[in-house]
Amino acid sequence: MDKKPRKLRRVVIVTDSLDPWNFGGKEERLRSLRVSSQLDINPDFEIIYATMKWWQGEAPENHVAISKLRPMYKGPKRSSWAALRFALASLRVIKLRPDLIEADQIPILPLFSLKLVSMITGAPLSVTWHEVWTPEYWKEYLGRLGSIAAKLERFAMKLPDQIIAVSIPTRTKLLHEGVPVEKIALVHANIDKVGIDGATTSLLGADLLYAGRLIENKRLEIVLQAVAHLRDQDMVISMNMVGDGPEKANLQRIVDILKIGKQIKFVGFLDKNSDVWGLMKKSPIFISASIREGFGFSVAEAHYAGQTIIISDHPENAAIYYLSGQDRVATVTGDDPLKYAEAIEREMKRSQINSNPKIINEPDLYSGYVNSWFTLLDKGQRAS
């Protein structure tokens, strides 16, 4: 007698942005999860991605549009209206009949809708938490609305049945905010070492590379000012800036004001990860003045690819936690462009591409998620 095919449990991953249409740490994490799940020859879960309609024509396999495509940013910051609209659209997840809901912490508002969906369907809610913002940072980011947003974030921490922390610093902050330790699963991000090892590109390298979103907290204007200062000291440095975002026009304006247009190339968004990784291999230094990283995917990839890393030592930059004490890592305190210029000059003089780079070993991301989903579903079965 033929065995009946095993029924896969459906996990609906709800996110307003994902690859290949967006580039960032969250998107790279989802890409890694998707690629690994496709390689699983004996899966236990069917994964559906519920998102905005990023594509033209027919939806990619396992992708469902629950919302029209809308701009996520208003100027350099996330749009509150876009978040509210996506929160309302997230109620449509009910129709997807999930066994488990997996969501992103950002934007926060959809978590409230998804908690309602969870209560109606009985599907537990798991949320991946990338960063924990302080009330002070919320006020800096949103002005008068910041205090309300900070309270919403704290309340949102109570909604999930499980929170997946992307790093130890994020886990520590969640615990500090009162999230019970048994409610948190730590699933480290992992980089695609095989992909990086085999990556090549026909694009031209430069002395410096930045890859990521062009947004305010990356503080790329500081790097540009450092490059201009070195030019004034007769040290001409070239830089590739990979990525896109709401700060692009402002950064281009700064480049024009500083008269460093011949040194800075805005590469834009690259469809192929191999091109990004290939540029990492062709450039001796990866630089980022970012004050806020939940993990720092690009930094970790660049370090593995052999680049020297120059990064901010800001306490909200989780990349520091994982790269601290390793070779080819230089940290800069504060926001003085001259300090970044000094670091660039120093590292350019001694930097060499390492043919056998090393980085801390990361656990498998897909296995981490699957194990956490099993645990969460088993808890639900025992409670019922």
C-alpha cells in the first residue's frame, strides 16, 4: 500500500521587503533562509512569503502579495502611513491558513494585526527581532512621535509566542526589557561562504567599498568627508558605494559640494550577490560609519572575503561584538571625519587581501529557524 504523502506544516513569513528587490541585513537573512529551504530534500515545512507586490506579472513560487507596492520611506525615514497600510494588509494572512506565522520586527505595526490573526487561526506567532531601540533614539528618529513609538515597541515585545533574536546583543537587550528568557530563541545569521568563495565580477574595484542601504543611520556623509580630507592631503582614494536608499540624492549632493565626484562611484543596487562579493574581493577596505546594526551582514561577508574592516564602535553596532579582537578590523570612536581619514590612511598602508580569511563559525540559519518552529509548535500542542 502506498504511503500517503506527509502533510507539510505551513509557515507564512510576513515581511514588507525581501530580496531580490531590496538589499539589507533583513533581506539577506531571508534570502539565506529561502535558498536553504529550497535545498531541503525532506522538508517539514511549506514556507510562504507574504509581502507587497514587488514583482511584475505572475508571482514567484511561494510568494503571495497581500498588499500593493507602496514606498516604504518618506524622505530618509520609514513611512508611518506605509507601515499602517501594511499592518491592515497583514490581516489577509488569515486566508493563507498558516500553521505558524513568522514576522519581522520592523515595521512594528503589523505585529498587532498578526497577533489578531494568530488568535483567530490558532497559529503561533514568531517574530525575528533585529534591534532594540532606546526611547532616546526613537525620539531622535521620529521627534514628538518617538515616545509613542518606543512604548509601542515595548508593548509589541509581549505579542509573540516566540522571539528570534539575531544576535547576542539583541538577546541581551530583550532580556533587559523584561522578555522572559524561555521566550527567546537565538538564531545567528550566517553568511554564504560557498557563494563568496566562488564569486567573481567584471565590475571594477576601488580602494574603499560600502555595501548596504543608503539611509541616515549609516552616516556615509562622514566617510565622504574623510575621503575629501585625504584628497586635501594629496591622498586620492577611490570608493564604490553599492546599494540604494532615501539618502542617495543627499549623498550625491555632498559629493558635488566636496568636489570628489571623480573618486566616488554610486554603483546602485546589484541584482547578483556575486557582483557584491566580487567587489569585496577587489577592494582592500570595507568601511561603514553606521551607528546601528542588528548583525551587520555586509561587514561579516566583507571580512570573510578578505577585506580590512573600518567600522564605528558605537554600542548599538552589533557587528563590533562578532568582529572584536579579530585581525583586519579597525574601529573608530565618535563622528569625526578626521578619525576615519586617519584609519583609512593607516589601513591602506598595511592592508593586503588575505587569501585565506577566517571569521567566526556561524550555525546554519535554516536549521535554527526550523528547530525553533518545531519547539514552538510542540509547546502549542502540549498546551492544547
